[in-house]
Amino acid sequence: MTILGLDPSLYPASPAHFNIEEVIRPNILALHPYRCARDDYSEGILLDANENALGHSIQQHKSELEPELQPTLALDLHRYPSPRNDAIRERLANLRRLPGPDYVFLGVGSDEVIDLLMRVCVAPGREKILITPPTYGMYSVCAQVNDVGVVKIPLELSGNHGEGGVSGRFSLRVEEIKKAVAADPSIKLIMLCSPGNPTGTLISLSALRELLSFDLFKGLVIVDEAYIDFASESASAVSLVEQFANVCVMQTLSKSFGLAAIRLGMAFAHPALVQILMNTKAPYNISAPTASLALSALSPPAVAGMNEKVARLVLQRSALLRGLVQLAPLGLGAAIGGNDANFVIVPVLDKNGNGQPNNVRAQAIYKTMAEEEGVVVRYRGGEPGCAGCLRITVGSEEENVVVLGKLKDLLQKL
């Protein structure tokens, strides 16, 4: 392996059919990354990066600013931040039970990771990704931005409501994906979402192992786990990272950690892929305020607090689902997803009682709730298998009571 900055002898790769050098674009493999000042030295009289030696421009006005800004202003904002953030990566590796920080990459939200994976792996105008609708919309947007083709193999759209596993509604159609990648070697990435957005359904680890072991696919399987902390811990594909060099698992601090505003995402992968991403990213992609907040969020007390809030939201998810069932006589269908995330997805049905999803009625309820009732949910009726559906984020106990009340009123009126 000829990846700059990586000692290949330390990280043997499997499965046998996978060679990362055949996945990464040749120009990326040959890349000599920009070497920034903080790569070498970060202490002493720092006159190497052309920073402002007198400090940041709002320093003299600190006393006039809001008190909550004081911790941020105490940072060395006139200095470039760490290009590696090893302390954050170490805490994430410990949290997800990986050997060390070499298995962790940090990005500006998961969206930067998605974009970077496409840029390093998929040749514009010639190669493709595979997605499984209904799924997160940024995969297709990012593919279009990068002039990358998109192959679509929908999830299983039939089956009983709420089923997951390997054969229920919104499960992965593994055999169809295998046929697609075997027939088209230009497919470099399989982009999966688990729990799915908007489905809330987990992808089984057995299905992932089957794809990762499929010797006719030479690319990478990307598993987006933005909502994984709201599901069973044993469901995470991070457990496959040490075994399979051809898997990359994305997570974020936006959802379970409640830090959407700081924009920190991460990828867990074989050190070879992590090193390639490190070589390709912008030199200082993670800001000092973001890094400081992330490090605090990953401290043991803060992680315990996150777990406690997740447990409360899971209880509220059950309460919300029970409340939605009570609205069935008014024309609200049963939740159709796996309910493994911090949201649920339910179809609005015809008012005449024929049990058919109704996009017009769903849109009317969605718009009226947002514009007249001050409650904003998400209309998802245009997604495959989601006709008439509203996606409702699990709120606080008080917010859930309000949304159920507003839904009841509008289902009676519209």
C-alpha cells in the first residue's frame, strides 16, 4: 500500500477481494497533502503561520459582550486550530470501542464526509454511487455537485408496517444490490442509512456482512448512522470496522449529543481510508470553538448526560407512537418505519375511510400546522413508499402533547 503517512505493516486489511488502492482515484493516491504550520509545532513563539500576533479583534470589547461568549473568547482564536484533533478522535475511538484515533476522521458535519468520500473515490463523469431510496437526500445532491452518477435500488417497499430485519418493509434488498454492483463495476460506493432517514429502520448487520463479503464488489460500503444512539447499541456497524476494510461508518454529534449547531461529523474506518481522508481534507477543517465544545461533549460526565437524554427521548418516542395510534379513527395510519430513530413517520389517509394514503390531505395538514398552528413537522409524501407521510421528530413531553392535539384538530377539520 502506498498511502502517504500510513505504515501498511501495522494495518493488515480484509476481506481478501478488497484493495483500497483500486477504489481511490489515482490523483488522490498520488496527492502530497498541504502541510500546514501546526502540523510541525504548536507551542512557543509562533511566527510561522502569519497569524495576528496581537490577538483577535474583539478582545478589547470582551466586557461588553454576552457572558456566555466568554469561554469562546478565552480560546486562542488568533491561532489556527489543530489540523488533527487527536484528543477528540481518541475519545471517539474509546466511546465506540475502536483501537485508537487512527480509525477516526472528523468532518464539518457528516455532509463534509459524504462529499469527501465521493471526491476521493468516484471519478466525475465516469463512475457512480448506489443509493437505496427512500434515503437521505444529500447523497444525490452531493453526487450531482461532483458530477457522479447515481444508481437507485429502492428498499423493500412492501411488507407489514414497522417491520425491519432482513425482509420487512424498508429492509435492504441485498440480492438486488449485489446484481447491480456485479453488472456495473463503475459503482464505487454503496451509500446506506441506518436507521434510515426518513424510514427510521435499521439495516441488519447480517445484510451488511453479506455486502461487505461479496467479492464482485470492489468498492466501499458507507453506513450513515446519524441516529444510531436511539437504537440498540449492538446495531451499530462500527462493530464491523476492525473486520472489514471496505466499510466506512459515519456518525455525528448533531442528534443524540444535541450539538447540531457546532457541525461535527465523523467517519469510523480502516486507518488506510482515514489517512486518505486526512491527506485530502482542508488543513484546518474543524474550528477551535467546535473542537472545544466537542471535547467537552465527549467527556465521561457529558456522555452520561447524553445517554440519559436519549433514554428520555426513547420513552417519549413510545408515548408519541401511542398517541398517534389514538388518531387512527380520524384517518391517520400506523407508523410505517422501524421507529429506531428520534422521529416517527406516519401516513395521513383518505378521510373516506378507504385506508389509502392521501398526499393532498397530508400537505394541507403539514402547511396548516406550520403556518397557522406554530408546529413544524416534515412532509415526506414524495419519497418512495412514503405516500401521504409526515415525519415527526420526537419532542419533549410538552411538545408531543401539543403536536398530538394539533394533529387531532386538523384531522377532524381537513
